[in-house]
Amino acid sequence: MSGWKLGKSKSPSQIKEATNPKSLGTSPAPSSRSTTPTPGNPDPESGPLARTGLLLINVLAARGLTLPAGVAMPPAVEKALNSQQAQIAASVTSSSVSQRQQQTKGHKTRDSMQRKQCWWLPYVVLEFDKNEVLIDALGGEIAAPVWMYQTNFDVSRASEISLQIYLRSGSSNATTNGNDDMGKSDIFLGNVKLTPDFELAGVKDEWLPVTGGDGQINVQVSYKQQSNAALTIDSFDLLKVIGKGSFGKVMQVRKRDTSRIYALKTIRKAHIASRGEITHTLAERTVLAQVRWADTIIADPP
């Protein structure tokens, strides 16, 4: 996340730098950045625009989804659709989920369990700026799953949102009753790509046509710019140490407002000074802060 500068931390003995590790997940569908000018990215050829803020994405539901031509319904899914649990899931609608979520605001345990129980329904892989989120359905039918899932992302540049829809084949992960791992043989139902309009105020609510398949998907997108937001060590929850070196250590952290995971590197200034590496370290910090395509958060030394 280039261009973000952390404010001075409580500890004056360290320089803090956080990097966003590359997503470990992969998806079968190819991904390519759009070269079409958009309000959020008017000149794609010149590279991504510097942005700082929060992007809120609601993946609500779909309609009209179908299996690819010549592809049969997986036996495990066919069996699940004939169960009483599937009949109950089919009665779930976006409105009923919205009402329940408002009544139980702040309690996501029930939704999480229900998503795992509805493993036979299509799921979505949401991607934004190298981050991936797998979204299981809360209910609905194969042709019209209901997800009602909300998530947010840190934004430091104009990036494309990708939503890829799959149906579990049942050959690898159906027996685990909703394992979050994407099966290699899962069936691709289509995808949607869009670039957020970072100049638009408010929520953009759209039914978007699915590419590479049939149907539409309902997505809400909103953006809140934070041009003067200062990040400090208090913006993160420290999870664990994942590496140590001669100058410091690297810790896994979670950003408190978005719950995104980062690697935060701490460097002991005393060690840098004793080894005559001050100029080199500051030069490295300056370069990283200016490189737009490096997913970095740089701290100003006290």
C-alpha cells in the first residue's frame, strides 16, 4: 500500500515498516487488469493511481446462474439438494437475512456456521489488490444463491474488483462439509470485474452481468477516502513473530479497522547506527515510499 505514512509510534527506538504479503490463494480463472479508462482509473497505461482510504464491498446475491453447457450436476450436490436442509436453505432470501443480521448485529457466529452448512451452493472468490476472500452462501438455490456478505479493504491505489463464482464438485471438499479450500475440480460459473469509482460519494448498488456464464450478481460498493489518516503501531494488533534478523524482527499483525493481515518489520536504530547503516536504511525507506506498486506501509523515524 504505497504512499501511506505512519505517524510516530510510542517507542522512539524503532523504525516500523509493514508489508502486505502476497495472497497465498489462487483461482482457476485467469485474471488480468482492465485497460479501459474508468472514473477511478482514467489512464490505466500510466499505472495505478495513489489512493488512501477504505473500500466497502457487499456481495448480496445472484440470479439466473446455470451450469456450463454439457456439465452435469455433481452427484454430491444433487444428493444435498434433495435433503431437508436444502429445502430450508431455499427459503432464505436477501430480505430475511438482512432482517436477522440487523437483529443480531455484532454476532457473526450463526452466519459463519450456516455458510459452512450450505456448502452445495455456489461460492464466490472476491479479489481486490492481491487480497482474496472466499464467500460461502447463507442460503438460496443453485440458480439464485444468497450471500449477504460484507467486507472491507485498505485502498492505496486504484485496483480492480474481481468476483469469480464456483460450484463445488463434491469430489474433494464436500465430505469436509464446507472446507474453505477451493477444489481443483470445482465448476466455474462465471465472473465479474469492475473498477470502483473512487470519486463517487455514497453506495453504488448494481446487478452486474456475469461473464463466462449466465446470470447476474448483486454488488454494493462504497469508498471512504482517508487522505490525512495517520497510521501508528496502535492501528494494528500484534499476532506473532514470524522472523528475526540481525537488525530486528518481522511480526504478523492485523489492521484493526479492516482485519487485513500484514507483516510488520521492526528495526532497532541502535544496531543500524552501530553498523553505519543509517544512510542506507533511510534511502531504502524513501525508495519504498515512492514505489507505487510495492504494497508497503512506511513509518517515519522519530
